[in-house]
Amino acid sequence: VQNLDINTATSDFGGTLQDGKLYITSSRNDNRKKYGWNEEPFLDIYEYTVAEDGTYQGEELLEGDINTKYHEGIVSFTPDGKTMYFSRESFFENIYEKDSLSNTKYSVLHLFKATKDSDGFSEVEALSINSPNYSIKNPSVSADGSMIYFASDMPGGYGKFDIYKATLDANGNVGIPENLGQKVNTEGQEMFPYISSDNTLYFSSTGHLGLGGMDVFHTKEIDGKMAPIRNAGTPINSNGDDFAFRMNEETGEGFVSSNREGGKGSDDIYAIKKLQPLCDVLITGTVVDEKTGDVLAGATTSLADANGNILATKTTNAEGVVEYIVECETDTELQVTMEGYESNKVSVDGTNEEEVAVSVALTPIEEIVTPVEVVLNPIYFEFDKSNITAKAAFELDNLVQVMNKYPDMVIEATSHTDFRGSDSYNQGLSERRAQTTRQYIISKGIDASRISASGKGETEPAVDCNPCSKEQHQLNRRSQFLIVKQ
């Protein structure tokens, strides 16, 4: 991250490259009236020529009909560079003013587009989605020109400013704005969206967990849903406000604006260079019926981290497929549940591969019922503890499914310990574990009369060993579910 030489003592931000030009927003124009909020001149759009040595030369106010006596904001271009979208301050009469001698006006920010010709950018036109009742600002056009992203405080959002997107047709007509939802937007402010060439969405926020002030975050839309929000981290973010992020995904170079300590003005533009590529892995899971091989649509899947914490939950599509994005070298577990089937899960080892495909087979629930017991995957307890872990609950939910399917079934839950500890202590521990197991089943809506519990201590080991290995001890710490009544 490097402070640009073109920064001044006033506010400079933005940084958009197009056709050999750098476009920024700045309040350096002393010929403009000063803005009362910060006593700096109103903002204008400037352009520089990118020299052969990579420096920015020839500062000029953007020619054409773009700059006015009021604020103009950061810009974005269509892929061919012929149409520029930008923010501009717009003023309206305050119709609620009761004093006829007053000439009070209020301002909002609106989006405009302009067409490039030999004299610069002209034919300025306001977008149809503008309204005198709210602001729309910070445009970013997608790499294929089919979508425009922006920030707005229009009604129906989740916070002060939210990120929206809308379609763009070949004639530049804008579709109905769509809020990106609560995963992206918070009760705080989300602004300065930027959609990169690989469809990574960068934006700045005060509502997500950050380093201080406004931070840069990023996410990606997968299968119609937004991936987990990630903080861009240092040195992109600081304890100040960091915003107006731009990144060329091919070169790894871009810009970020910040009012961090050590700058030249209130806001400065910093050149950034990605030294280590952002490493994401796309996990594609397919859920099938173990008996028939048919894909299972509508199965509930959850992705858990190495500690069992649920990162996200999705439902398989019509092809039985679900997709998640995680950071490289992150171990995860894909858990799958579906009514009428035994729950199952598969471990997904962390990798640097771009995509990992896994398959999860679900067994019809009746397959785990034998004449004498309901056979679940092992339900292990932590050493010297009786609480139900997340992994244990995942398995016990299968028993709940069985008991719901067979309403006359009565179960005895037995709990066993390893050999560590005295006989009397282990007997008490197993009793506590059995009762905890029973209470979990009851909490899921099963009548208490249908399940009893007993502790067996160390009297019925699965492995009779002395001494025992760690694995053998774990095998002995188990639960069984005997069928008392079919």
C-alpha cells in the first residue's frame, strides 16, 4: 500500500483506470465554493494520463458536462469505455418548509450517465431509479456491462446505506434495484461497492466486524447466495476509514482510499499491489440416495469448521447439488439431513485447489432399525463429561426421526464409560450421560414415556483392554439404543 504523489492536503479519493486514464474525485479546486461540512471546496472529478513509467501525469478537470458547482463522486465505466456512470449532488425545494420567506433546499446524491465524444463526456442523463426522497451513489458496472451496483438509503433497507444491484440492458436502461440482503447489509452503513472481473464484490462497511472506522470487505455470489463476508485485513484496512476499493484481478493492482494516519490530506488515495493471491476453494457437494443412487433435492446441508461451528446452511437444488466457498487450507465438514433418511456427513480436507467435489450418500431411515436396536453412528462423550456435543446431537436427531416414523416404538438408552476412574464414579457418570441423552430426545418432541435411560458404567465394555489406547477408551465411552417395544 503506497500513498500516491497526486494526493493533496484536501480530500482525494476514488481511483478508476480506463483507456489509459486515471479518474479520481477531489476537493482541490479552489475556484469552487467551500462545503460547510468540512470547509473544503465541493468535489470534482479529475483525470490523469498514465505515463509509460506508470506515473500519473497531466492533472485536468474532467472535460465535458460532468463537473458542476456541487459535488460529483467516483465513476465507473461500461466495458467499452463509452459510457460513464457517476454520482452528483442534486437539490430539491423543501416542500415541508412553512415559512414563505425561506428558500430552504435539501440535497441528495443521484446517479447519472454520460457519453464519451471528441469533446469529453457529454449528454448527461439522470438514471430512472433516482428519487428526490433518497440518495443513490457509488456506481460500479460489472465486467460484462449487464449489472450496476450502488449504495442507497432508499426505504426498505437494513441500515443507513445498503448495497443494491440492478440490471443494465444494451441501451443503458436500469432495472428494478435489488437489495443484496442481510448477509451483506447491516444496521450500519454499507457503501462503495465494486464488482471485479471475477465477480468478487468488494464494499466498505461500518456494520461488519472491522479494524476501526469503515473497513473494506469482500464476498461472492454462489448459487444465488452470498458467500461469507470477509474483512480484507491489513494493510488494506486501518484504524481509520478505508473505502473506494478498486482491484484489477488480472494484474493484482488497484486503489483504496483512506483517512488513516500519515496521509497528506483528510482522505488520500493509496495504490495497492496484491502480493499473495486471494485463495478460495469452491466446495461442490452432491447428495444422493445410498440405495438407488438418485439425487436428493431439498436436503438441508450445513458446512462446519474444524471446531464444529456452523459456517453456513443451504438446501440442495433440483440436481441435488449445493455449493460453498471457503478459504484455502481450511478443514471443513459437510453435514446433510433430510426427512426419511439417516443424517450423514463427510470431512473436506483443506486444499489450495480451486474446486473440490464431494458426494454424500443418505441411507433410508428404516435401514438403521434392527429387531433389537436402533444403530446409530457412535455417540461419543468427551472425557469425564456428560454434555451432548454438537456431533452427538447430529446423530441423536436420527433416533428422533426413527421414533417419529414409528410412534409405538419404545427405546432404552444405555450409556457406557471407559475404565478410567473408580467403578462407583463411572457408574454415576454413565447415569448422567444416559439421562442427558434421554432429555435431548424428549426436548425434540418425543414423549417421555417412550424413552428410558440407564447407566452401565464400565461393566459392558466394547473393548476389553488393559491397558487401553486412547482410541479404545473412546470406543468404550458410547451410547446404545435398545428397542424395548417394536
